[in-house]
Amino acid sequence: MTVLDERPSASLDFLSLEITARCQFTCPSQCYAEAGPTRGHGSMTTEDWHRLIDEAVALGTTTVQFIGGEPTLHPAFTELVEHALRVGLNVRVHSNLFKVRAEHWPLFEDPRVALRTTYHSDVAAEHDKIIGRDGAHAATRASIVEAVRRGVRLTVAVVDHGDGQRAEQARAEMQALGVTATVDPVRAVGRAAGGLLPSTSSLCGRCADGKAAVLPDGRVAPCEIGRFLGTGNVREASLASVLSSSEWEQARASVPARTSADPCGPDCGPSDDSSSGGGSCQPMG
């Protein structure tokens, strides 16, 4: 009897779980996932996410990231984070920090949890226009201040759209609060693509390099920004089988190799394949 080897051809250190497409914001010129208030949580069940976390551990994954949309809006968010911690994973949560429930602060305070958010301007009107919701700046900034007070491990990515946006001033504001912050360019994927087809030139060159992302419908992609390269589905097959498939190898091969001399850390900087997608890893194009 022939035994099929379902081990992935490369290690999987970091797995991003996009558990929902629902978000309080519309981000009309930015969101790579085209998330929003009317979007759902996808076809992955809570049991599917539990199983996937366990499969990731078996593959040697050390860190999982919960992202969306806004991951805290998923009804099983707390349960899934606690499960990931229980099985020995480090956890990253990418939240817009618009409204943090009281029950979530203890999760964020856990030393094994790192919190990420995005910010756009030190001027409320400019920030809120990019987000698409009045009051977003005040709410997110207040949560950032509270996270600092609580000693939460927090990093902020300032997403820069150009055209005179006060991105550098926003970074300075965050640093004055004691928060590590970087300025990252918006990627031409999703709403930011302006109706154009997404291009691998928007990617940093580290997609699928020890990492993968699972979307709300179960599709597996090299990262959230590279969602248009999604292949295989963990609702239909194991994560190991998807990562060992020829389709996955083709997706990996389609990501332009990074030849830049900059260090480009293994987690794509502080945003960890989040809405800005790069931190120290800038787009290839």
C-alpha cells in the first residue's frame, strides 16, 4: 500500500486566521478584504477553526494571528484565542480597537498575546474619512492609550495613502505615547485596487515563506494581501494536504522573489500581513 506524504514542502511557522469579514468600518479606499458591517463570518464553523488550530500545531506552527474584518466581532473569538493559547501557540490579534469589550482586555494582557492595530492620522477628521466612520479616531486612540496603561504588547501600523496624509505625524504621536509604530504604504488589493485586478507586485515577497493565511470560507492563501492567490480549502482537505499540493507550490512560485538587501523580518514587520501588509517589508512593485 502506498502512503501519501501530506507534509508541506516548507515549514509553517506563522498562520493567519481571517475568521470574519465583518467590521464596523467600510474603509472605502483601503480594505484589502472588502470587509464591512454587512459582511458575515464566512462558512468556516467554530469547530473548523478549532480543528485548524490543532492541525497547525501538528505542523510545527508557533504563532497564529486572528484577523478579519474585525476578529473580535466573531462570536467565538475569545474561545478560539483561549484554545490557541491552551495548545501552546503564541497569538497575535489584529483589531481596529474601535470598541474593546471588557472580557477582551485580560486576553490582550496575556504575555503570549501581541496586539496590532492600524492608525492613519493625528487629525481626527482625516483618520475618520479614511476609515469611513465618524468617531473612529477618538475611539481607537482611547483604546491605544488604555492598552499602554495596561502594559499590553501593542504595535501600530500607520497606513499611508499619500497625497499629503499626516502619516509621519501619526507615527510621532504613537511613539510619544510609548507605542512602536511604522508607516506602511496601502497595498493595491481589494478596495485599494480601484477596480483593477490585483497584482503580485503589491506583495512584499515573503508571502508563503513559512506562513499562510486561511480566509473565512476556508481557502488557503500565501497571506491576506495575496488572497487572490488562494488555493485549496481546509473545509474539504487537511491543512497539510493543501500545503503539500501542486496548486500551493504554483501559488508560492508566483510570488516574486525578494532580492532587496533590507532585512525584511520573517513576520513581515509589525503588521504581520495585516491591513497594511508590510511593516519593514515594502511592496515589490
